[in-house]
Amino acid sequence: MIPFIIQSEKVLELIKMGNSQVLKYIINTLKVIGALFCLYCFICSLVIRSSVFKLLAGQATGNFLLL
């Protein structure tokens, strides 16, 4: 009975170690996905910002020429 208890404790320890490695893998994967999402949002905001500046510059130029 005692060897079974010792083996089961070792098995439980290995399972806990395996779960922590899987958890680290999942967390690191989510960090990479989050970083790529932030980069995507930043690039989209630059595109939107450039379009807005072009619109404002075009409108201001048009108003200036009408005077």
C-alpha cells in the first residue's frame, strides 16, 4: 500500500508540472496573439488618421480656393 501512495504522489507531481507547462504555453500564445492584435490596431489607426488628414487638407484647400 505504501509504494502505491508514493507512486501516486509522484504521478500527481508530474501532472501538476505538466499542467503548469501547458498553462505557460497557453499564456505565451495569448500574449503573441495580443501583441499582433495591438500591432494591427495601431496600423489601422495610422491608415484612418492619414485618410482624415487628407480629407481635412482637401476641404481646407477647397475652401481657400473659393475665397
